[in-house]
Amino acid sequence: MSKQKSVFFCTHCGYESAKWLGKCPACDTWNTFKEEIISKTVSAPAWEEKGHRTVNKPMRLHEISSSSEKRLPVPDGELSRVLGGGLVAGSVILIGGEPGIGKSTLMLQLGLLTENLKTLYISGEESASQIKMRASRLKIEAENCYFLTETLTQAIFEEAKKLQPDLVIIDSIQTMQSSHIDAAPGSIMQIRQTASELIRYAKETNTPVFLVGHITKDGAIAGPKVLEHMVDTVLQFEGDQHFTYRILRTIKNRFGPASEMGLYEMWSSGLREVTDPSRVLISHEEGGLSGVAISAMIEGNRPLLIETQSLVSPATYGTPQRSTTGFDAKRLNMLLAVLERRCGFRLGQQDVFVNMAGGIKVTDPAVDLAICVSIVSSMEDMAVPEKTCYAGEIGLGGELRAVARVENRVAEAARLGYKTIYISKHNTLQEKVTGIAIKKFGKLNEVFEDMFG
């Protein structure tokens, strides 16, 4: 027998209440509760044989096997890096991004290129002919990838039981619906129910599942926040449609580091891996231009060299502007205060614009030194010495603080042919790196005196 009831959900966080509330007690937002009429039925999943459900029993710690997770190889090197070294059997990966950024293209390429795994690609948004047209554009021939246009999870599980796939891709989770819930597709209850069924399928059949998710206008993955807590890995596909580069970033990962980054280039024939992102992110190779400095940063386990650009000009319209692209605006205000108070540069009546080349968003504090150098370079209209890069965090006292994994930063700079790197004197290198001069200073003004005199 089915049971019907009326439930109120917070559209912001997914909090459930038996009555309407003006303010959500979980996320403190106002007027976000909406009523949904749901109907629940209880039945066994389609992939389970009757009477053959696995029953887990409690075990002591020494009885649990300590073997590492079995990982399935992925032909996409950047995706494998972001996942932590491959696909873990039975894992559920949620990938989100803006419309048209390339989520479906990335998943279609994964299904077509993974010849060693039988892949079931479920499309709830596109017809079979539309998928065929996109696959023809990618120019990839595959015999081990099967496509199904379906939105009902019970029908999907019936086909999965017949096919026995090694990998399942759902595009997208917002279009899925379950017959156990009488609610519209895309509603909070349907997203939570269908995700729960897919996660249970993945765990009980040991099959990895990819879930493609939409995002809201503020950049968060659409649906209740609990969706991100339910899955094993959350990936964010970032980038601007006007730029050719796309960034695949890990937000959460139960089987690997949660700070990795993969870089892709969008071509007419699909997405192409960028194996050497440092050369891509450094777009300006010519010398003699002021306001440009190279920073040696760390993204996850990967050292990168990124170009920081600054422009300083007199404030024509009264109030000075402070604008950043790819960098925290509050941290920029702090660096400007340090430059004015500790180093004597008058920036109070200057417009300051800072840009991270390539459209990448930077959170590593080691870029502080390069940003300060680029700002002073633009203000004084003096070019930074060629083949020079920087890695240092700036404190409120104007001191140059040590940064983590400085050996990797120095080695990456030397590999790309840079001759000099400025770091903090408090950094100690465990391994000697040849081919590059290492200059160590303790104060920010000492760096400026050495560079500009």
C-alpha cells in the first residue's frame, strides 16, 4: 500500500519539516519552504534477486580487511589525477558545472574511450539522435559503450540488471525520477530519492556511478546540500565559455586528495587534456612589460607556474577601484595596506586591477609575493626581470613567510627554464636544485630593493 503525505522542504538546504516555516532552522534563510505531496511505496530493488540481499554483520576492528581500494584505470589522465588515481569500484562521483561548460562532453568521452569497461550511458536530457551527433563530432569509435534514454530509475535498474555494466553515467540527476515518490522530477524529494537508489545500486553491485548535476545561479550544485554529502566524490567543472580552457577541480573525495585540479582545452572535436599546464598559464613570454610577474604555486599535488597581471592607474572618478579576477578581493586589500604602511607606496588614490591569467582561481597564499611585485612594477612602470618567479606569503608586518613544498616549486621553475626565484629566508630546501638561482629574503621591501634598487 502506498502512503501519501504532505511535506515541506527548504529549497536552499533540503531541510524537511512537517509544517511550513518562515525561517529555516538549518540554514537560517527566509521564505524557502515549499510543499510537496509525496507517495512512498516499498519494494525490492530491480537488481536484487529475491532472497539474495547481502546482509552485513558487525565486526571488530581487527576482523576488517585493510586492503586498499581496487581502482579501475581511466584513459583520461587529468580525470584520473583528480579522482586520486583511478575509479574506485562502487564509488559515486557527482560532477557539476555551468550549462554548456562541457560536462556531457567529458562524460561521453569517458564512456567512449574506456574500452576496458562496459559502460552504460543514461541520458535524461538528450535523445539518442542528439547523442549520436555529439559522438560523431568527437570522432571516437567504441563498441563497449551502450546508450539509454530514460528517466525512471526502476526502468534503468531493469536494463542494468540485463547488461551488467562496469560503469554507469547518469546525465543528469535532476532529470531522474522514482516511481516510489509521487513528486515532479527535479524536486528536492526526487533528487534525494533517486540519488539514494543509485548510491545503493553502486554499493551493492560494486559498480562506479557518475552523476552529472546542474548548478544554481550562485554556482552551487542544484538540489539539496545533502546530495553532496551522500556521494563519495564531488567534482566542479569550471571555466568561461569565452575561454578555451576548462578546469576540473575536486571539492570532496573520500578516496584521495580533495584539492587536485585537472586542466582541459576545448576544441571543436571535444576536450583535450593539458599535460603541461604551466606553459599554458604563462601566456606572456616577451619581456619589457610592466605589471606582470610569475608565481610558483601548488594546486593539490601539482606545482604550477601562473602569470599574475596588475594594472595601477590614478583614480579618475574619486573613489579608487579594487578589482580582482581569480583572486580574493579581501586579500588584495590586505596586500595593498601592507604595501602602503610597511613599504611606503602611496596606493590610496590609485585604481588597482589584478588578474590571474588563463581564468584560473587561485587560493595558494604563495602568490602574495608575485602580486605585490606586479603591483609595484605597474605603479613604477618598471618591468620585472625576465625568467624570474616568486613564491612567498606576505604577513601583516611586511614579512616574507615560508610556504609549503618549496622544493617542488623551485624544481618546476627550473624545469621551465627560469633563472631566478625569490622565496622566504625561513624556507629550507631539503634537496638541491641546479640551474636556478635562489634568492632568500625576510622582508618585502628587501625584495624590492634587490629588484629595482
